[in-house]
Amino acid sequence: MQVKNVCVYCGANDNVKKSFRQIAVMTGQEFANNNLRLVYGGAQVGLMGLLADSVLANNGQVIGVIPDFLSDLEITHTGVTELIRTKSMHERKVTMAERADAFVVLPGGLGTLEETFEILTWKQLGLHNKPIIILNTEGFWDHLIVLIEHLVNENFAREENLTLFTVVNTVDEILNVLNVANETA
């Protein structure tokens, strides 16, 4: 399967470091420049909004997926290419996963962690075999990676669980991983 649609999990908070905001914009530019359609949580705030705006500003396509009850909290992005409204968070995550050929994790909070662990678990269980890429910009996810290694060391996860995802440090490395996935598809 060719990677054309990439689901990105990231924060919806506007009060974050400038460098994290810049990484969201850069990711959006590169997605658009490489004809990768963004699938994301449908908000116009935080890194989510910056990412979507960047894809759109560079003539890319964006699929936003947002549950009705969150549309006021996260402020639905009405300028996306396609907006899908769902009844629940679960339906949102399933829809995003079904639409995606790969997953990228940018800096974020509890929601980003929850989505990341769910998609990792689904891959572990064999429900999908899509690339999962964690962008560890400025070491943001260092503690998460150490935690997963700790789970393996304590026999709560298998050694092969460390191969469920790829850790990268730059947006260019995200594209490299996606290109390799396309070459082996």
C-alpha cells in the first residue's frame, strides 16, 4: 500500500514552545510538498491548527475528523478539504485510523499519548501494519521511549514491541521513513 494519507497526532494547546509550533508548520509544508494528505483531529487550535493551516497554505489536502461534542472546545477547523463529524471519540479514532496509511506523532499532551498508545496496541494486536513514526524533536518523547523500554525490561511488553514504531528527530526523517514504506509496499 502506498502511503498517501498520514494521520498526525499532536497537541491542541496554543501555549507551547515556539519551536514546537514551527515543527508543526514545517511538517505541514512538507506533507503538501510531497502530496501527502493530512488526516487529523479537525481542530483549528494548537499544533493541530497550525499543521492543518500549513498543509492548506501549501495547496495540500486536509481531512479533519472531530466529534460533535468537541467542536466547541477544540474549535472546529471549517477550512479543511474534508470535515468528518463523529458522535464519539472512539468513532473519531477509528475513522482517522481507517483513513490513514501511516501515523506520525508530534509533541502533544494526554490526548496525543492516548491516541499513540491505542494505535501502537492495535499494531501489536495485528489490527494494522502501518508505519508509526514518533517525532522526538528536542527530545520531547525521550521519557516515553524510556517508559516503553522499561515495560520491555520488566516483561510487561515484548522486545519486538520496540519495533512497532520508528523514532526520528526531524521532519526530513519522517519523509525518509514514509519513502522507505512506499518502496517496500
